[in-house]
Amino acid sequence: MRRTRTPRLAAAAVALLGLAACTTATAEPDDGGGAGTPRITIGTTDQVSSIDPAGSWDAGSGTVESEVYATLLNAPNGTTDVKPDLASSIALSAPTTYTVQLKPGLKFANGHDLTSSDVKFSFERQLRIADKNGPSSLLYNLASVAAPAPTTVQFTLKSANDSLFPQILTTSAGFVVDEEVFPADKILDDDAIVAAKPWSGPYAIDSYAKNSLVSFRPNPAYQGFLGTPKNQGVLLKYYTAASNLKLDLQQGAVDVVYRTLTIPDLQDLGNRPDVVVHTGSGNGIRFIVFDLKTQPHGSATAQADPAKALAVRRAAASLVDRPQLAKQVYKGTFQPLYSYVPQGITGATESLKPLYGDKQGGPDKAAAAALLSAAGVATPVALNLQYNTDHYGSSSEDEYALIKTQLEAGGLFKVNLQSTEWAQYGKQRVADQYPAYQLGWYADYLDADNYVGSFFAADNWVNNGYDDKEVQALIKQEQTEIDQARRTELLRKIQDTVAAAVPILPLLQGSTAIVTRAGIEGVPKQLDSAYQFRWAELSRR
């Protein structure tokens, strides 16, 4: 999901206070799914790990979850303001308390009442399960949730002046689930979820063949501001090869492609009169994670040595050639990234550029060799490097083949490249099975905190063993700092401090292209950084 934030606590509270989202009632859908144009077929190579909101925080799972689960607040496309979705209003009722009023008469698709008790359950469940691949870390400032009345929810925060919390409520950590369906302390299997029909979002799932074919219809119980979908439903079709997905798009078997075609495919499709390729500025980033336990000289290895492990990471940072990756693999659709917050977001800086390589953004073999030599690291350094193609796209194969070449320049590294399917990737990376590995990130809300907090706060999602108390303290400060200039200074200090340790090696920033056949409407030609791909807006001309 992608979100934007209001800059101050007072602004967020005033903008939200008393707002009421539209309520839409629809008739029970027919075979096609309801009012609007016929079903839209969407193709993807991305994979679902879980459709339990407590057990996943990846794009493939989020694509499905964001259509079938709703949040208390949400953000319309084209605006930086959040507004009520399942809620009717939100108010800052005390320095550390947000009070949310729900719309009356809310229900899940299975007919169960959706009340404040379900909301309380949903947030407490996220925190109780705290799955390593889930979004519970976004709830870092949530102390407790109360449900004093069926339509009233009170969130008590650990720290006052939290201007980000309304944005947190729009994320996957805020999906409202049915407490009569989901267990309080464990992840529920996908098939059991589908059978129970606990949908609170704009769509309901008709049939579910995981990572093969999923059928959706409009959910008549949904009362959020997105309203009734402009189509009769969606068929989500999964592909193992981008080439087959491209062929089906060309032949008209697929209407929309969302994640992920190769760059040459996108360039070829852009020349066809019957296809539209939608691109634009993006907040997505791609990076290499070092597991500080199992990387060369990591803390859990037989040759554990913190100074040598740091030298290995710094040497890698001095060898990667980001401009070459952007130009040769991604044909300029991605840009070089030299820090953990992408350019264009307040607080972004280029902390790694003056520290590594030629100190201007390029590689330098001599500098890398000097780092390893000074730490007494024997070369070549054997490095197992993992990547994935069914989540990050088949271009990842070319990307990591080139990274291998870059790292092996001058004989400093010997890289063993390995690829794993996404279904296992998320589980194995948090189990310390990958010494170094590919990850990517798209913002839950457009604020620098969503990058530094998710990567480097205590109990963060990356979970690679990086544990810097100074950085964690700085993150807590920026999360409640009202003065924007002071907050920007804190964010830059965080990036500078982490860059010196380089537990994560940033590579590129860019956007995900969306491809539609001519006649499909609902996707702007140019995608801005706040755009969210929402099926309810799709229609056929």
C-alpha cells in the first residue's frame, strides 16, 4: 500500500474530525458481480504468501488484502489527506488518545456485525502474533485499544504528539478482521479464511486457487468511501513467466498487468496502439540486506569478527555500480539510490555517496580493497547472495548477475548466486538462512519514517540483526517531533548513522508500471508517488 501523511498532528486531527465518508448500499450481486462493466481480468507474476493480515507484509499478499479488508481511515487518490473509511470520524480526545466513531450498522460479507470489538481484536491480534513477516511493527506507539461502545474505539498511545498515527490506521496493520473467524494468537490458513467470508472491503472472494486464479465480486456489505466498484468483479490470474503474461495481454486474455513485466517487454508494449503502459515517479526502492548473523564474519559464524564483517559490507558498498544497474538492466526506469529514503520525500539525503566507492556515486575497486586489507579480511570473500524473480520480477535475474560481476571485480569477492521462490523466501530470510539477499519496499505511507522505522527500529520488519540503540532513540524522537526542521535533521542523522554501518545496501528507486489494454479506464497515464492501484476504479469503455 502507498500512503501520504499530513505534516502536523493538529492538521491531521482537524482534517479528520467530524468527517463522514459516503455510505453506499447495493443489491446482492448477480453472476457477474454487480453494477458496472463486466469483470476485469488482471494478470500478475507476483505471489501471495498469506491473506491473513497478521501474517504478511508483501506486495503480492497486500494486493489481495487491500481489496477484501477495509481500514478505519483511508486516503483517496490524488490527495495527501486521509479520511474516514469504516469510521465516521476521528478526534484527538487527549494528548495520547485518538477516539474513532464507526459508522452504524457495519457488517462483514458473511453477515456478522462489524463493531468496535472487532476493531479492538484486530489491533490486539497484530501485536499478540507479531509475525516476523507481518506489519505489527507499524504499531510501535500503540499502548492499548478500548471499545467502550459498539461504535466507539479508543486508541491510547505510548507517546504524545504522534502525527503519524492517522496514517498508520490506513496501512495493512489496520485491516479490520472478523473476531468470530480469526484466531487471536495464530495465523489462519487461506482456505479457511475464504470459506468464512470475513470480508470488510470493497470486494469479496468467490473462489480461491492460491497463486493460480482468484475470483472477486463486489461486496454489498462494504460502506466505505470507495463506494460500489465500477466493474462487476475481478479475475486475478497468476503467471510463473512474464513472457506468458505478456502474450495473454497482447491476445486480449488479460485486461490489466500489475507486477511484473520485464523492461524490454514494457518497451515493446509501449509501441503498441492497443496497449497503454502507465509509469511515473515512484517511492519504491530496491536493496541488498546483510544478515549480521550469517554474513561473512557475522556473529553466528565460526569466523565471527565485527570489524571484519563491517569491512565486508563497506567493501560491497564501494563496488556496486548503481548507474550501470539503472541504465543497463532497467533502461532508466529506475534511478540510483544512495540512502534509505528515496529522493523526493522530505528528509531524504544521500548518506552513502560521500562514504563509499569514488565518493561521488560510482564504484572504486581500490577503495574496496583498502577497506578489506585494513580489517585483515582474506580475499576473495565468499558471499552467498539470494534473489527472487517471482516477486521482484524476472529482471532481477539480470540485475543480480550484474551485481555479481560488480562485486567480483578485482578478485575481492566470490559470489554464489541463488534464487528462491517467494513462498519460501520470506520464511527463510527471517530464519537467517540468507547471508545477503534482495529486498524491495513500497511505502505504506509517504513519510521518511516508513522507511527508517520499518528498517531500523526495534523489532523491525527487515529483522537482519541490526540493533543500534542510538538509531532507535533517534527514530522515537522523529516520530513525535512536531517541528518539521528539527524532524528533518533527525531523519538525516538516522540515515548518516546507519550508512556508516551499512547493514542494508540501497541500490535503486523507481515505480511499478501498470499496463492496460486500450478501453480499460481507471488508471491515470502518469502515476504519481501517491497513486494506489484500486480495482474499484477500473471499468471497460
